[in-house]
Amino acid sequence: MDTLQNTLDFVRDLVWGPWLLLPLLFGTGVFLTIRLRGIQFRLFTKAMSLGFGRRSRGTGEKGDITSFAAMSTALAATVGTGNIVGVAAAISVGGPGALFWMWLTALVGMASKYAECFLGVRFRTRDTAGQLTGGPQVYLARGIPNKFGRFLSVMFAVCCVVATFGIGNMTQGNAIASNLEHSFNVPPLLTAAVLAVGTGIALLGGIRSIAKVTTYLVPLMIVLYIGSGLYIIGVNYRGIPEALRLIFEGAFTPMGATGGFVGSTVLMAIQMGAARSLFSNESGMGTASIAASIAQTSHPVRQGLVSMTQTFVDTLVVISITGFVILSTGVWSGTDTATMTSVAFSTGLPGSWGGTIVTICLVLLGYSTVLGWAYYGERNVERLAGARAAIVYRVVFSIAAGLGALAPLTLVWTFSDIMNGFMAIPNLIGLVLLSGLVVRETNLYLKHDPKFNATAQEVDNFMGTRPGALDAQIHHTVDLTSPKPALSETGSAPAPRSDADTAAGPRASA
């Protein structure tokens, strides 16, 4: 086991070292931020309004699930153990300075999240089984219609399927089992059995069932977690200045050993901060675009803006609260990683409520993460091997969720870091190659609807046959296994719709 762990550590350090993924991850985020003229900053309030405000309740959009449900599904896959256990792991290895690099990675990553979710909707189509589908496995093949694009698409799909057993499966089960045992003395074996059976049953309902669960579950759990965290930070407000000092000093200077903390270098802080940030908010990995691609929306720009708020909520809000709770309560230097956040909440809240709240949030959010990633993996299995293979995948995935509750934590986290990195590489390359299309069509839309007041029909009218119109995408079936998957660059001019047409559904393109 030690030999395997050492080998995985070596591969992880190579993938997440200063010469491969870190510059690609930061560089792509900065590149897209510049090309999109800081879209995550200048349109932030519009994005929040589209995601959570009045504009989120638009009608007439085309897609399978609501825009909010798509965002909740993606949040379910991101807000989980990465925000609770992942932050503790980053601080315990990289020091408090890792939190700064998590913030920075998230800020530039918002541009990456916008671009990939824009592309998810822009190139979405129906597969040969008639299901609406999209994501990197689709837009890399259709947006880059040559052998290299197909290679990137297949590479992403393979890495995503493997990665689902790490980031979206075994790590979640492991963290759930550890905290249930710590808080309620639940045997890990029992947790493993319940998790495996429960996951298998839930996956039978497909994306609509998953979306219904996450739409109600995720906001409730986030509010409960944030409310408890803000209370602890308020009670320990005197520790905030010291926490800020530790974060900013640790981000740029080595930190010596203290308590149970063994010390860290600046590179360790950057590496752990970037890796855990990507693990948590998934900006640049492309996975969020799989859920975004089936959202009901009138244009890719709108869903791209909605989706980039996931990164803000996940990292700039939830992760920040977790980090400040851990640092302000002083438990960061001498507590087991798996239960560090639980101990911090127990220290900050009266009685035994702290550990109980963290455990409840972790179990529910961790389970929702399992369901969200199961959908991601299933769509990529279908991309590689067809619809029948998805049934086998569901069974194997459910079993693995239970096994994760019994696996060594360090080994699982290291494996997850490696696969996350491999999955991000083809997507980041694709984002750079397709950035011109994203910028051009974003500017075109904003020219016609800068205040986002246009209805779905009005968007249809001004888009017409311009590139990016939705009709040709939704109603055009593409065989992704073909050497050159069909590329639909334009929509069809909107035709008058009768009452019968409206009842029958979206207008089909020629």
C-alpha cells in the first residue's frame, strides 16, 4: 500500500507541479478573463439576477430542466466534501496560505466556468438515443471538427468516467463514513451498505429526479451551513485579524511547524490551494457544462452567466466560511483532516450542535454530489460505449460509492487529484482554442440584449440564422462516435408559431 501511495504522490506532484496543470489552469483563466473583458466582474450582478432573482423565472426557454435546477445539480456536484473536508486538507498540508490560492483560482476560474457552460449550451444536441446532451465530450468534438478535437473529446470522456469514482464517489463516501462514525458512532460498514443501495435506487430516476432532489436539498443545506459558520465567525471575531494574517503571510512565505502542523512551502500552498479549489468548484474541468447543457435557456450567454455563479457560491462563500471557522477556532494545527471541520464547528457552537450540523450537511451534500457526478459519468459512458453501457456503469458506480466508505482517505484523495488534473487538461486546451467563438458570440448577444430583458421569442427573433441560435442545436441529432461529428453553425429563422405548435413543444429546424 505504501508503494502505491508513493507512486500516486509522484504522479500527482507531476500533474499538479509548476510545469503542467498549474500554469495551464491559471493561464487559461487569466486568458479568458482578459479576452472576455472581466465578464465575471462586470456582469456579476446580472449573473446573480439571472441565477437567483426575477430573471431566473423566465418562460418559453428550450431545454429539459430549469436553469436553476441545472445550476443546483452542478452545485450539488461541487458543494460537498471539497468545501468541508477539502478545505481542511488544503490547510493541513499547504498551510493557511492555501486559502488565498483557492480564492485566486476561483476568481479567474469564473471566466473558465462561463466559457465552458456557454459552449455546453452552444453545441448541445440530441444523441442517437434522442436525449439532449452536451459538455466537453460534445463541444470538443463538434467545436473542433478534426482529429485533434475528437482526441480531446475522447480523452475527456475517459478521464471523466474514471474521475467519477474519485471526486464524485469514493471521496464522498469516505468523508460521510468518517463523520458519521465520529459524530454518531455509525459503523463504516453500515454506511457503506446504505450508501451503495441508496445510490443505486436514486440513479434509476435519471436527471429529472436528481434535479428535483438537488433543487430543494442544496439551497437548504448551504443556508444551514453558512448560517452556522457565520455565527461561529461572529463569536470568534477577535480571531479574524490573525486568520487573515496567517492566510496572506502563508500565501507568499514558508510556514514553520506549529502544533500538529508540520510546516509548508509556498509551492505547497499554491499546489494544495489550486488543487482543492478545482476539486471543489470544478472551474476549468468542464463537468458543470454537462448539467448546464440541458438547461432551459434562450441563449448560451444566459446559462454561462448563471453557471459561473456556482464558483462564487462554492469558493468565495462556502469555502471562505469553512476556512475562517477552522482558523478562528484554532483547530487547524493539530486535528485529523477528516474531522477537522467538524471539530471546528463543535468548538465554535454551543453544546454538541457543531459536529452534528457539519455531519448532517456533509452527509446530504456529499450524497447529492454522488448523484450529480453519476450523471456526469453516465453521459460520458454513453459517449464512449453507447446507452447500454450506462446500465453497467450505474451498478459499478453504486458499489464503488459503498467501497469508498471503507477505503484509506489519503489514497482516495491522491487518486482524485490525479484524475481531476487529467480531465481538466483537454478541456482547458479546448477552451483556449474555442475562446474566439465564445468572445464573438458573447459580444453579439450583449449587443442585442445588454440588459437581459429579452424574452425567449425576442431572442429567437434577433438571433435568426446567426451562429448560436438554439433550434438547430436541440433538434439536430449527432452521432458522436463518427469520425467527424456533425457541426451545426446556424439556427433557422424563427417562424410564426400557432397554438398547436406551442402545445407540441419547441419549433423544429429544417
